[in-house]
Amino acid sequence: MSALLRLSGVTAYYGAIQALKGVDLEVNPGEIVTLIGANGAGKSTLMMTICGNPRARDGQITYDGQDITAQPTHAIMRQGIAQSPEGRRIFPRMSVHENLLMGAHGHPPSEAEATMQEVFALFPRLLERLSQRGGTLSGGEQQMLAIGRALMSRPRLLLLDEPSLGLAPLVVRHIFSAIRELNRRTGLTVLLVEQNAYQALRLAHRGYVLVNGAITMAGPGAELLARPEIRAAYLEGGH
Amino acid sequence: MKPLRDAGLSALVALGLFGVMIGLKTDAGPHSLVLRARPWAVAAAVAAVFFGRLAMLYWRQWRPAGTPSPRHVAATLSRIGRYAAPLLLAFAITLPLYAGRYWLDLGVLVLTYVMLGWGLNIVVGLAGLLDLGYVAFYAVGAYSYALLAQTFDLGFWTCLPLAGLLAALWGVMLGFPVLRLRGDYLAIVTLAFGEIIRIVLLNWVSLTGGPNGLSGIPRPTLFGLKFNGGGGPGSFADFFGLEPSISQRVVYLYFVILGLALLTNWVSLRLRRLPLGRAWEALREDEVACRSLGINVTVTKLTAFAIGAAFGGFAGAFFATRQAFISPESFTFIESAVVLAIVVLGGLGSQLGTALAALVMIGGAEVFRDLQEYRMLIFGLALVVVMVVRPRGLVSGRTPSVALGGRRHIGADMMSEGHG
Ligand SMILES: Nc1ncnc2c1ncn2[C@@H]1O[C@H](COP(=O)(O)OP(=O)(O)OP(=O)(O)O)[C@@H](O)[C@H]1O
Ligand SMILES: [Mg+2]
């Protein structure tokens, strides 16, 4: 009952292709939960389905005790959920400042200003690049912008889809420590999708493993890390 | 020998085109038309293309060291831009002081297109929705004013907001079904919509007069003062004790359209700085991202359509009152095409660019009227040249809508974006 986000038996389709095959998942308030899985397992689909795009065909998604399964995307995103989507999807021709303001859409300007200061405290680089066009930022800066933009709506639940994609290890560490700090300081709840399973499981309180559109394993991060089948499938050659 | 081959290819294309277009000429013979071949004219044209292309390619290869680079040109242009806008405005305001009737009429025409361009710019330039049927709203505005004024005996200033409102309503009605569509599909549907409106106007004879159109549309008044050539009580000339003259009306019309155009500009600029305008621009860039930021994409697109349509409607009402006569002939697809060309040539989203493009295209077409058939040739050539030299339009690049400290212009040369 206490879960902030709960998915039960959620399925999702792209036309005739079934991408999610009855997913059960829970995220409790103040938790960092990570979702790992191979390419094409359906991780991004799961994140998008939570936001109602594509919509879940069966099953139920509840957020903060409310059924959001059938709500339109914009209504869902106004209840305190924010997503930093796969591939960042920042607005390339708009400035960093404008990109951030887009994240605070529907919030009063004074509040947006204050939130922006917090984002700058987290990612000082964004302040330096404030008037630069989003499309000309480096990959890491774009990722910071995507996360910063998501934070601008002051979410309770942050969905992060592969924030480490294509980034140097140092930048990944910076972003992961930013997530941890946010979680610790503000109690922000995070659902994190990652290819970098080792770091993600170390960061997260709990983890889920998604295989072919269904959850096959779940448990505390450290516990999953210790399992031999996880090590074999997702940590090969790594740590 | 790449340049040679390239030039040869161009010449071949030219041969294919000119072989028919220039090579064959029809003359009136004694009994019927006779076909005359003009091989030398074709040869000259093809040779011109060959050497022209060759010269262009070599010029590109051995550009003299002193030639300004595109980056430099862009910077200069943006610097000129800062002065061009106020200068242009001053010129527009003072024009009636020294211009004659012909130039004022031309000014009214150009300003009408400037206004249409700025209106369409909201839809195409800001929101990124390709609308090929903008003339529909122009027509709705014109007919709304004409019918309201004639049926209910209302004045121009009363009908103007109503005409805009009705056009906006049609914008919303068009918007609803087409919002799911993107790019090409949207373009086709809006194109069809423009034609539907025109055909309805043409065939609904009892309401619109069909092909005969509507005439005797009332002229605008200034606080109830009429502008008529004859003067008489209640006229502008009578009230101020002036010699009655038609040119007073022309000057008045000129200032009316100037005011309307400036209103369009002001509203566009304001909107760009509001969250709504920013959402339009974001929508143009990435719809999925917008949705996941909690933006109601449907409503946002609808407002763009409606506001753009409203300005089309205002312009239409003005057109009706200026002409005193309207018929479906004035609202053909070519009008939509011209307005869209103005917006694209001006550099999508640029207010100054749109004004300049309207000035060049409408003013230019009018000035070159004496050249008759060469007019279209010059027009086409100008389009090609602009697209080659400045592929993103006359004034490309956008100024961020928010800035801390000085506003920085983002030049066209930095526009080749990568997403990663
Ligand atoms: N828009 C779409 N249309 C059709 N099929 C899609 C679409 N998006 C994803 N799929 C398919 O759904 C499945 C799950 O894709 P998804 O993007 O969720 O995988 P993922 O786990 O995020 O993979 P990755 O780690 O590579 O990002 C894949 O087989 C993919 O081909
Ligand atoms: Mg993915």
C-alpha cells in the first residue's frame, strides 16, 4: 500500500509486437530502484508505459495510490513524475536556459528560478553554458541538461533511462553521485534504467532484471550483484 | 575533372528543359499555328548554363583569400539586423509623407503580406506545423467581415475582432482532425482545407454570391468619420475642413494595415517569451520530449493554429474593406504558396526576415510588372539564389527567448546540429 509507484501485470504492445509481458514492479518512496536487462528487453518501453506512451493494454499502474493507467501523458507528468528519456531528447535549437524552462512548464516563474538554482548547484556546467544551444553541448553536458530539465518540474519520482549512455567513466561517476546526493538530500525517488549494471546495482537500494518483457529477478542491489547468473549475464568482463 | 563533368550534367539538364521551352516556338501561320524550331537559341542557353556552372564551381574552389566566409557574413547580417528593423519601421511610418498614391497602394499590398507572413509564421515558423491552406483563414476573415457588415450593418472596427474570432474558430475546427498528422500529411490536409473553403465560397451562391463575389463592402471609418471622395457631412475631410480626396482614404488604409501588422508582430514577439510560445518552439523540435514534460500537445498545437488563423482573419477583413469587393478568385492556392514562400525565404521564425521577404517578393513582383513574362523567371531565379546562398532563409538563426544579461544571437553557421 505504501509504494509510490506500482505496476501489476502490465503489458504493452507496438502494433502486434508485445514488448511487455505482464510486468510487476514496485518503487517505494525515497528508494532508488534500478532496472537492468539486455538490449531490447523492454526497459525503455517500461519507462514510457509508466508515462502512458505507449499505453498499458492490460494490468494497472498506480502512482501515489491513484490509478494512472488510462490517463493521458501530460496529465501523468503533472502529478510529480518526470522522465529523462533514452537518447536525452533535449531541444537542440533552444538554449540551455530555454530547455530548463521547458522542464518547468506549468510552474510559476518564481518557483522555476529557484529550482534552476538547485539544478546549477548539482550541475555547475549548465550555468556556464546557459546561453549555448542545446544541440551544441557535448554528450555529457546534454545528459546533465536532460536530467536537469526533468528536475525542473520538482518531481517526486524521477525516471532515468540510461543516463550513462556514451559517457566517459568520470562523467558517469559525476552523474551517479549527483543522483545519490539528490536522493539522500531531498528524498527523491528514482527509477533508473542502466546498461552499466555494476554501478547501477551498487547505487540502487533494489533492482529488477527484465528479460524479454518480463521480470525474472528482483532483490536488493547488493544481493543481485552477488548472484552468479547476474554476474554471468550482465557483468561479464566488467568488475 | 569533376567540375567539367558537373557542368556537362547541368548542361544536359538544361538541354532537356530548354529544348522544349525555348527550342520550339508557336507562331500564328496563315491557317493555323505553326511550330518553329530555334536551335541557336537553345544552344546559347545551354552554353550559358555550362559556362555559368563551370565558373561557379571554379569560383568555389579558388575563392580569393579576401572573400568573407559565411560565418563572417552571418555576423555582419545580424549586426545590420539590429539597425534594419528600426530603420524599416521608420521608413514604413514616414512613407505617406513623401510617397504618391501608387507607392502607398503598393505599401498597403506589401504590408498585407507582411501581416499574413507574420501570422503564418506563428504556425509554420514557431510551432513547425506546415500549413499549405493558410489562405482559407484569409478568406474566412474577408467573407466574415463582408457578410457581417452587409447583413447587420456593422462597421469595420466592430467586425474586425469577430472576423478574427471566426477565423480562429475555423482554425480550431481544422486543427482537431489534423493534429495527429505530421509533416507531409498535415501539409496535404491543410492544402485540401484551403481548396474546400474556396469551393464552398464558389458554390454557396445564396450566401456568398458565388463567382460574382460580394461588392459594396463598407470602407473603414475613423471614429465614425467616413473617407469618401465626395466629402459631405460626416466625412473626414468635412470634419477637419480639408479638401475631400481619395488619397486620404489610401493613407488611412495604409496606417490601418501598418497598425494591424505591428500588432501581429508584437503579439508574436510577446508569445515567444511566454511559456506557450516556448512550448510551440519545443514542439517543433521534439514532440515526444514535449509530451513527457507534461505539455498538452493537442492544446498547444490548437492554440498555434487558432492564433495564426485569427491573424489571417484580421488580414482578410482588411483585404475586404480595402477592395470593397471580394470573390473566391482572390483566395486561390497560389496565395497560400506566396505567403509560405515569404515565411520560408525570410528564414523560418524570423520577424525581420519575413518582412524583408514580403518586401522583396511582393514589392519586387509589382515593380517588375512591366517585364511581364520575365517576371516569373526573375522570381524563380531569386528563389533559387536565396536557397543556394542562404539555405535557411534571409535572416536565419534564432535569438533565445530568455537571457540573463545580454541577449546572444545564435548564428546560422552554428546551426548544423548533432544530437549526440
Ligand atoms: N516504436 C516502436 N515500434 C515497434 N517496436 C518497438 C518500438 N520501440 C521499441 N520496440 C521494440 O520493443 C522491444 C523493446 O524495446 P526497448 O526500447 O524497450 O528495449 P530496451 O530494453 O530499452 O533496449 P536498450 O537497452 O537497447 O535500450 C524491442 O524489441 C524493440 O525493437
Ligand atoms: Mg532502452
